[in-house]
Amino acid sequence: MPADLRSDTVTKPTPAMRRAMAEAEVGDDQYGEDPTVRRLEEAFAERLGKEAALFVPSGTMANQVALRVLTRPGDAVIGGARQHIVAYEDGAGPLNAGVIFLTVPDDDGTLDPQAVALAAQGHLAHLPRATLLAIEDTHMAAGGAPWPLERLRAVGQAAGAASLAVHLDGARLWHAEVATGIDVSVLAEAATTVTCCLSKGLAAPVGSVLAGSAETMAGARRERHRLGGAMRQAGVLAAAGLVALDQMVGRLADDHARATRLAEAVAQRWPDIGFDAAAVRTNVVIFRPPDAAGLLAHLDSEGVRAGLVAPGTVRLVTHADVDDAGIDLAVKTLQTAPV
């Protein structure tokens, strides 16, 4: 059967999700009257160790809401040069929040606490004053790398010492939890706000959730409205999110194991491109083959879909809708790819 490895957002809702959506109790969420949305927000906040949460249509909107509620126009946001909020949101941060990004290296997916501390002093040299640190766990562009807890805590301490709020883009934070064995509430302990995606890996059809203090989430609800994200009978969507939290997190280990198989096939086919298969710990495999366009065409001809995340950079992402047979097909196709 074909294997669509472009993203873990291409999944279809599970039968349990479809049943929950059809039977969801609903109300007007903009008035705070949708009971299913409230249950999702309460469940998410509890799991992340935060006071309150807000259901939003997408991870990008969650990040943009966080920027708007935690900064003012003209502020600087410190973040990794390849983070989603910096590089993959079509310039939304400067447009929506009026912020400027001060980027630091994130080659391995993490940030150096000393680099963060130095960037936070930029206003002393007439750079914009930084008020927020943004981090991403897992870090997509670094091959889905999860942060070591010690580094997370060190960066959080550097942010605290510089009086920076912290936004954790945890679109795939569940993958970090499964890969490291560390509870998401611990991974998010330094975060002022944290977002997780329900449709990346967890197979829900729509939505992310943003969490933080009750006061911050009250402001976030207002910013969601300003961005056009207010929803009405959204319980039909939140119901799938509840199923995702309950049933889909534990199975992410299967996706990680399948990604390891893909990574090993890549390393075997192209041993000289500097790709380290052992570094793949979650569900994202990113590499630069000699001919990316040719590889994509070859994969597509055999029923395997993949994509680019930068010029010449191929990404393969495992998820619930690609089983072992699909991975077998992908591995076989990689093994016969032109070198």
C-alpha cells in the first residue's frame, strides 16, 4: 500500500474519534459554553501542569497567540534560527505581534544558555529589548530531536535571570515524553506558555491547545478572537482531541521505531552525506541526499510520498497511518534510489 511520509498531519481520524465527534455535546465556545471544549482544555492543562488552557485551530495560531499575549510591538523574541515560530510560519510573528526575532544557533535542536543570556543583553547595545524566549521541543528541523531535561532547565534558568517569559512550542511534545520517558508537565515546568498539537502524530483532524496561567489564558482568548480564531460549536473537534490524548500518545513509540528503520536505510544508501541514523529518536527523519528532487520523484514513482523542509533537504515523518508494510515499501524504495 502507498506510504505518505510527508507529515504526521496527513492522518485520518480514528473510528473512535469519528464516533466521539458525532456524539459530542456542544455549545458556543466563544461564550465559553461548549462543555466538550472545556473538558479538553481542563484535561490538557492538568497534564501540562498549568492552570488553564485554550483550544485553537492550529499550532501556528497557538504560537501567534502566545507572541501577542507575552510581548508588545517592538519587543525582541530570542529563539533558535530554525525553530518553527521563526522560520516556518510565513513571517507571522513580525506581522501579527510586531516582534523582532533575535536568533541563536540551534544546530542540535537546543539552545546554549550562555547564548540566550548574551542575546538578552542586546538592548545594552541598541538592539531591541528581549522579553520572551521561544524554544521548540521536539525540534523539527533538527530531525525531531527532544531536549535533554538538564538543558531545558538551564535555558529556563537563563531566561528567568534575564526576566524573560518562556514560550514552549511543544507541537510534538508528546513525542519528547515518549522518547525520553519524562512527563510533559516536567518538560514544560519552565514555560510561561506551552502549546501541543493534537493533529501531529496524535491523529486528531484539527487543533492545538495552549496552556499557561489563568490570567495569561484570559488574555490568550482575547488574542485568539483578534486573529479570527473564535469558534462556536467546536466540541465536535475537541471530542477528537480528547480521544487523541487518551488513546494515541502511548502508540507514538511505534512511530519512533519505524522512523529508526527509515533512518538506517538512509544511512546505508548514502553513507557519505553526514547523516547520523542514531540521532533519530522520534518520528522525523531529515537528510540532504545528493539529488533531492530525483529522490522525491523516485519515491513517488513507487507510491512513497515525501517532501522538502528546505532546499535540497528531504523529510520523512512516520505516523499512525503508515504501518510496518508501508515502512517496508519505503525502505525498499530508499534502497533502490539513485545515488
